[in-house]
Amino acid sequence: MSKFWVIVGQVYRKNVKSLGFVTMMLSPIILLAIIGGIFKYIETIETEVPTIAVFSDSPEVTEVLQQENTSYAVESGVASVEDAEKLMELEGLDGYLTVAQEGSIFNASYIHTSDSETLDLTYIQALLANLQITLQAEELNLSAEDISTLSTPPVIESNTISFEDGNVVYGDQTESGIKLGAAYAISIAIFMFIMTYSSIIAEEIASEKGTRIMEVILSSVDSTTHFFGKLTAIFFICLTQIGFYALMGIIAFQFDVVKNLMPEGIDIFQTLRAVIGVSMYYFVMGIFLYAVIAAFLGSLVSKIEDVSKAVTPIVFIALMGFYGGMFALVNTTHPIIKIGSHIPLFTPFIMPFRIASETAGASEIGISMVVMFAFTVLITFISMMLYRSNVLIYSDAGMFKTVQTSIRSIRNDRASGKN
């Protein structure tokens, strides 16, 4: 057991003290700080509104469009379209709006340069629509109350319900959005951690094997202890990074600038407790599962330069899971999503979305957790067996040939054991 902890300590210290690990751990925080600073700076900049000229034969239209507003400014001294185009050429005007009236119907056209400030045409359309309704109402002798009744749009409400102990519980759209946002962040984090730590464990093993140090190491410690020692060290490194981010999050929530980002009237920790609580299980199990596979793949290559090729299957599988999660963000009830959430390699990416949208019951979640645990144990056992047989095999024949050699070696060992 002491040899096991020596391996754990050596791998842990080497990686945690490295500049690469510190950079990897701090880079998301630095990036978030930069993005936050950019948004804060943008908020302090006053948005410039476009300056336009208005041309219409209708005095009512001109009066309505020239009213003071925050969407655009009107240059009232422009007499004609030709004058407007001259000002546009001199960059003294962003564009001009012409409104023609046919009976009580308005047809508007906005002419502008490619580099002009953007005009909110929806706002213009709303102004003209209100004026159009008013003129039509006058023709039909309708009262202001009639106009209000006719222009009132239908109201459609959408509510989400769930069932707890046989009772109907109404959900909140804001809370649902927060939960899905958390699931989205968790899915991205899982993908990033898997990519990072799969590479670390594969490089750890491939570098020792490539320099023939592995032969010296395994002369004093068995391959099983070495295998689990490496995995445990990587697991502790991962927990260190998670703990660091959790500490930074707790510290960040002490500042008002972060508290003000949270929606009022919603207990963010209570809302996300179920999503984050269960998702952390998938998070940890997912990283461990992929790390086990990466350790096995890393033992198949004899050169550290071949590590990127070795972990390519992990990259593609993780990408499939990640894009499955992105699909689940849109539709969590699709049959493919339901099936994919129970496939252990994809479960960490997809199940958080189903939990957030409350489309997975407690029994489904429980089954997926048990299946993922059992699958991880099975893959760990298989990887350990193959690792023991191929960790000292040096071959340039390719990974598949190495796996075949490993399987033959395992069969021969079992046959010799029986004899």
C-alpha cells in the first residue's frame, strides 16, 4: 500500500506544481474576468443612435416620426432626398425614411449606407401601425375604447408542472431557464475536464513507457498498483481543480456585483441543489470512466508523440456525447435523448439536461446511476487486465495489433495457470 501512495503522491505533486496545471486552473477565471470587464465597459459606453431624415406627404406621419425618442434622431432641416444623399456622402446623416400613404395604408422605405448606425425598424413599424389604426378608426367612426379592444393581442401563458407525492407543483419559467443554464455549464465543464484529464493520464503512462522507465518502475511495483495509483492521482488532481473553483465561487458570491446578477426572489442555491447534486455524480464518474479508458489507450503506444492518436477515440465519443447534450437542451423528450441518457459514455452529458427539465423521474435517474457505476467498474476491470498485459509491449505495429497481442497474452496466462 505504501508503494501505491508513493505513486499517487509523485504524480499528484508533479502535475499540481507544474506551470501548465496552474495556467489551466486560472485561465477560466481570467477569461471570465476579462469578459466581465468588457461587458462592464460596454455598459458605460453610450450607444449612438442613427440620425435620419423623414420625407412624407402626410403631416400626421411627419409629426409622429419627428417626436423625440431614444431610438433615433431626426434631422429636420433636410429639404429633399438629394440633400439627404449629399449629407450621407459627407457622413452627416445615417439614412433617410420615405413614407407613402395610399388611403389609410402606409408604405415606408429606409435608405442607408452600409456603415451607418443601425435603425430599429421594428420601432418605426410600431409607430406607423398605431397611426394607421388611428386613421382607419376615424374613417369607421370607432371610439378610443374600440381601438384599444381591437389592438389588444391575445395573452398566452406557458406553465410547467411536476408531480411530487401525488400533488401538482407549478414550476417557474425563470427557474427552468436557470436550471437548463446550469446543465449547459455542467455539460461544457464535463467535456473540458474529460479532454484535459484524459490527455494527462495518457501522457503520464506513454511518457514512462516511451523512455523505458516503465520497466524500472514495474520491477519494484506490480502493474495493477501502478495503474490505480496513476488513476487515483489524476482523480485527486481533478478534485483539487473542482475545489479551487468551488472556493472561488463562494468568494465571488460575497461581492454585490455578483449577487446583483442573480434574479430577484429566487434562491439560486435551492433552485440548483437537485441539478448540481446529482450532476456532480455524473461529473465525477464521467471523468473517472474516460480517464480509465485513456490510461488503457496510453499504454498502447510506445512513443509520447502518438498519444494524440491514441486518445482520438475518446475525443470523438466525448464530442458525440456533448452534441447529444446540446440536442437535449432543445428537446429533452426525444427518444434518442432518452436512450442516450442511459448509455454510460453519454450519460454525463445528457442526463443533467433531463434532470433540469424534470423529464427524468427518480427511478430513471437511479437506474442510470447504477448502470453507469456498473459500466465504470466493468471498464476499469477490462482496462486493468489489458494494461497489465500490454504496458511492457513495445511495438510500432499499431494499437489494434497491440490489443490483439494483449488479448493473446491474457489467454496464454490463463491457460498456463490452469496447467
